[in-house]
Amino acid sequence: MNRRDFLKSAGTAGVAAAVTPKAIGLADHEPRQVVVILGESVRRDMLNCYRETGLKTPNLDRLAAEGIRFDKAYNCQPVCAPARSAIWTGTYPHTNGVWGNSLPLGDTVHTIGQRLHDKGIECAFMGKWHLSGTDYFDTGIPAPGWNGAYWYDMRRYLSELSLEDRRRSRREATGKDPNWTAEMCYGHRVTDRAVDFLSERVGKDFLLVVAYDEPHGPSLCPVEYSKMYENFVFPEDPNAADSLKDKPKDQRIWAESMLHGGTLTDQPKPIRSEQFFGSHTFIDAEIGRVLDQLEKSAPNALVIYTSDHGVFLNSHRLSDKGPAMYEEITHIPFLAKWPGKAPANTVSKELVSHVDLNATLMEFFGFEVPKTLEGVSMLPMLKDPKVSVRKDVFIEWGRYEVDHDGFGGFQPIRCVCDGRYKLSINLMVTDELYDLEKDPGEMTNLIDSAEHAEIRNQLHDRLLLWMNESRDPFRGYYWGKRAWRQDFPEKWKNAGMTRQRENDGYLPRELDYDTGLIMVDAVRPK
């Protein structure tokens, strides 16, 4: 019995059939082409199209002017690998296994590259992957489904360099060397491969992912870019002086670890970083090269830009990213251009989550959206930015990294945001509730506010339901019974349901534990 027959006998629907291009608004002869560009450590307000700060991002601004700027887009966990796991699998980090850096995707987890490849779509990935579970640079081995001829993770880049240049590529001081030209930078070599791919795929269906590492440290770029920011100071927000009073204790410990003898009442230092900001503008120029080639090779392609997470830049007296749900690291840029389909120079105020990208791409290419995906297709939003496809977004935190201890260890957080209010359950410390409309800097924690108790509890119920529905392995009564909700029942069985995996054509239909027969209902009383 072959695999397809086995899946059929085991109760699965098998591989979904494709629909015609016309069903998604394309002409019969029009190729299905998508380019997803992923930034690294790019705050939403590091793009001029979101906020004018003095940073130079002409090509990303150009992309926004030609398409839709999404103003309420969020990641699923604000750190590198977990954020990427949700983007490329359409499942949350607690589902796919990557709830911290240096953790691999689960064996039964499939990326969008594998899903589309198995349905006849060519998929190419060049850039930072960070999902092999080995190290920051990955293995050099293409992930299933992605074209091996174009695969270009950071280990492949390092293998091209001499041993000395490898060391230099990891030193911030190298950024001051005029001999470290664009051709030596990872981002430039990623772009070279993207341009080559596009030039050879005229009129063909494809998914191309271009995932940059810069401006993430060591933030290397040609010196002419860093010189642009020699006297530049990033505009300071009022929350840079956050005292962190009534905030989770771990945030104060985190902030105090950076003070070097100072206090949380000291005046914040100006935000200067020539290479970080220079590297950001350098990658904007590289994105410009991709956009220029697209105009020649695939002028009608759907183009999406987003970033894995933001960085604090001293907001809330914190640095980099970590176990917190603040806007600076969770609220990310998201741009989409689709000539002739998505209206140009428009803005969407509706909620978007990274976990929606896989479902969107499956529908774009004309395939059924698998039940195992935990996002929803935002394709209707690309045609009409006023359309809403979700009423809330969910964000989580597990751990920064398993390979070292420099970021606070295990800090379990589950968060829900409805676009105005954001509730964060910080399991081991103080919970948080913010009104983003009245308090966009998230300075006033409303968790104990009697006036906000009803909306807080409604969000709490939605969060707990999401944890149940997504089979969150960390769920339990302790997420429900909080200091501000003592009436929440402590139940050993929680919701009392069995929640098995739905089917998506890769595994046989699961069997019922009690009968050994093919499962009918994935969710049922236990």
C-alpha cells in the first residue's frame, strides 16, 4: 500500500486539490507569485511610513505607497526563532515546539515551503532561518520543501569566508573598516541570490522568501551607511523614563541589570547607534534591489514585508527584546503590495497576526487551508483593507534561549490584545492590562482597576479559551486563578476535554484512545 492509499484508509482527506487562479482574482494565464521579505529587529517606527524619526527607509516607504500599510500587526513571540516559527508554520510557538531560541521545529510540523512544494509550487528561501535547533547559523542543509539550489542560511555564508573573515563578520568593530564592503555583507549576498532567482522565474509560479539578518548585531554595513548616523539620536518616547512601578518584578530586575550602579529614576541616556541604524538603511537599499528586479521579472507579484520583532531602544528602560509584551517589540511593521488587487497607498486599522501568513499563502495559491493551521487567511484584507478577519491577537513567551542563561530563564507569559486593550498574564509575577488608546506608551498598569474589571475578565476568558483551543501544553488552572480573579474555579480537569490534532494530509487520522478506532471529533469530552 502506498502512502496516499494508507492515508485514505486511515481516514484522511489526503492532498487538497488546487482551484483555478480565477478563484482568487487572477486571470487564467496569470502566474501565482509571492515574495515575502522579512526584517530582523526592526521596530514598526523604524520605517518612515509609520513614523518620521530621521531614519532613512526610502524603499520600504515606496512599498507602503504602492500597497497597504497595516497599522495593527503583531508577532506571536517577540524573539527571533519563536517569531519565525509562527511565520513559517502558521502555528504558535507552543504548538510547533520553538518556544525559545535553539529549539527545533517538531517532527510533525510543516513549513509553508513544504506545504506548497508538495502541491507543485516552487519555494525558495534565502537568509536567516534560525529554526534548525542547532545554533544561530543553522546547518547549511535546506529545510524540506525549499529549493536546495537557492538555500542560503548563515552557515552557508560563513562557509564562503576565510577563518579570519568569519571572525571579522561577528565583530562590531569590523563595521568601521572601509574594506568591509557591501559584497562582504550577508544581506548583500542574500539579495544577489534573490535577484538571480527572480530573473530566472519570469512567468512561473513561486514563493520566494528573502530573510535578512541585519540590522541585528553585529550590525555590519558599508561605512558610508553608518556615517549617515554619526550625530543621530533616535527620538525618545516618554516611556523611556518608566519607573516600572506596579510592573512585573522581572522587568525591574532586567532594567536594573543594565544600570551599572545607576537607579531607575536616572535620566535616560540618548539612543545612539550608528551601525545599527546604518545597517537598517543598508538593508533598505538591498530591499530596493529586490523591488527593482520584481518590476522587471514579476511586476504583478504579491509582495509582503514584515519583521520578526522590534527592539526596545531604551523604552521602559529595557534593551533588545525579551519577556515582555510591550508594543515596541510585539507590534511590528507589515506592508503588502499586490498590483491591481490591493489598493495602493492605503492603511488598514484592522488586527493582523504573523500566524495568519501561512493560511493567506495557501489561499493565494488556490489550496484548501489545513485545519492544523492556527491562523486565518487575510487575503480578503489584501483586496479591501477595511475588512476584518480577527477580533484579537495572541502573543506568548516561553524562554529567550536554551543555550545560555543571560536573559532571565523561563518566564511564561500569555497575552491577548483586541486592538485597544492588552492583557498579559505573567504566570510567575504581576499581570498587566493597558488601554492602548489612552495610554499608547503602556505606562499605567490597569490590572487592579475596578473600572476595567469587566473588559479585563472578558479578555481573560478569551485568552484561556485560546490556550485550550490551541492545545497549549502549558495550560492549567493557574492561568485562570489570579490575584485579581480569586473567584475563578480551581479545576484539576480544566475544561475537561480531549483535544487531538486535526488532519492536514501528512499524518494518518488519529485514533481514539478509548476505542482504537479512527477519531471522529478532534475535540470532545474526556
